Amino acid sequence: MKNKTSRYAQAGVNIEKADELISGIKSLVSSTFKRGVLTELGGFAGLFALDMTKYQNPVLVSSTDGVGTKLKIAFMSGMHGTVGIDLVAMCVNDVIVCGAQPLFFLDYFATGKLDLKVATEVIKGIADGCKQAGCSLIGGETAEMPGFYPDDEYDLAGFAVGVVEREKIIDGSEISVGNIIIGFSSSGLHSNGFSLARKICLEDQRLSVSDNIPELGGRPLGEVLLTPTKIYAATISHILKQYKINGMAHITGGGFQDNIPRILPGSCKASIAIGSWPVHPIFTFLEEKGRLAKEEMLNIFNYGIGMILIVPESEAKDIIFQSEAAGEKAFAIGRIEVRSPEEDSVVFKT
């Protein structure tokens, strides 16, 4: 076996190093465990027991996603501690828009050559993200793939599962004219639009990730770009215990125009009031340096709004108050109106 392992190592795959990683991250992973986890890290599969005493008619809700080319910024900056949070956020934020409570998460980490320090930083971020989301990290896969990925790069994928009572599923079908659109502030770019952001910053402006940018508060560009994606699970769970939410949209790739229509009835349009929420400096910076039209910004980036709630007008003020009490920056950014056949599903007003 030692000879076979040695030959495998000569081919670029170090099994002993992978085993060392698993041993080193066990405490990180177990710190995310909550009631329902039945297995320890290292098994063939992760087991999670659903507490059937809590549900009458449970429906499982799942989502899978990655971090995209934001990882390129992590490679350039040598900062790997936040992209794991991004990974969890991109999956969990898609699960919670259905009204589901996140249960567990799995990750896939693939690299050309396994670097224990880098991998541990990434997985620590994933564990942090799971704690923020209230879910358990119950398994994953670490793949060393020489010749497929460069030695100093990696890719990430994640998979989240949540649960919701069937009668409490939020699918947008109850959205109606007069509903108020509430926006939760994003933390920055989140994990979308980075191909364009990199082109504007690194190619067109010839900036480095280590450059301190006056327009961004004097912070290093890489640090600003790597600001982790906001996870909204705790706030949404808090709101759902008290109030009615008719629809939710996670504002990711495609911005407002692509994501809001996914939950709107055909007879409705979302009228968004530009200027009703503060825009982070990074968006203004990209808009000016990239010479981008406002419409293009809203169609590519989250433009300062990471999550949208569509709620009855009678509850909107209370929901904003409770959201802010829970630590969110929440704004009434628009209203649901009647849509004629020739109109777009999302319109912007200034």
C-alpha cells in the first residue's frame, strides 16, 4: 500500500494530506452540528434525522450553487477566509425565499494541489456561514485533481437542504396589487457580476487588489471585493414567526430584472423607486469607472439590495421595524402594481 500511495503522490495526489485535512477540520465541522445530525465527518454520506414532531406535512427544499469568479480575487489577494461564507449564502438564500428553515449543508472543494492552510481557511468560512444560517455542515468532498486545476487555485460548490410546512411554502402566488416591496441591504457585490467587476478594476483601470482606493474609503480593493455575501436566514425566520410574507426574491445574477419576475403573478409588475435605498460605494465606483448605464447596473449587480420581500401594505412598517431590530438595514423600495401585457415585469421610477 505504501508503494501505491507513493506512486499516486508522484502523479500529484496526496492521500495522506487529504486525511490530515479531514482530521484538522473535524472540530470546525462539529461546531455547526445541531439536533438531527447522526454522523461524524468522514463517512460515506451525511445523515440527518428530521424531527417529525415539529412538522405536520414537511417539504424539503434544496439548492446548489458556487461562488463563481469571485474566487479569482481570493487567489490574487491570498485571502481565503470569506469565500466559504459566500458559498453557504448563495445556497441558503435561495432556500429561505421559499419560507424554508435551513437544515444542513454539504460542500465540494476541488483543487490542483491540496494546500492544507488554504483549504482549512475555506472550510472555516463554510462553517462560519453555516452557523450564521443555522444549519449543520454534515459532509463534503475534497478533490485533488492535478492537471485539471492549477496548483494554486480551487473551485467550490455547495448544496443546502431546508424544510417548510407544505401550507407555508412561499411561491409568490399570493402577491397582489398594493403589496409593498421591502429591500434588505446587501453587504456589497455578494457573489455576482465579478467577471465585469474584474474587467473594470483590474484590466480597464489597471488596479491591483492591494491598491487602497479613496472612493472605497481607502480600503484595499481586494478586501472590498471579498466582502462576504449577507446571509438573511435568521432575520427571515424571525419575521415569518410574526408576519405574512407573500413573496421573496434573492437578488443574485441578473439583478432586479431577472430575479423579481420569477415570483410575480403575470398580472403584476414590481415598481421600484430608484433612490429609496443607499447604494454602496463599490457600485458607484463600478458604475462610473465602467461607464455603465443605471439599467445595466440593475441588470447585472444587486446594486445594494440583496433580498426582496413582498408583503401586505398593512404589515410593511412593522416588518421593516422588526427587520431593523434584528440587525438588517431594510427599506420600502417599491410597490406591486397592475401590469398590462406589453409592460415589463419590473419598472424603475426616479
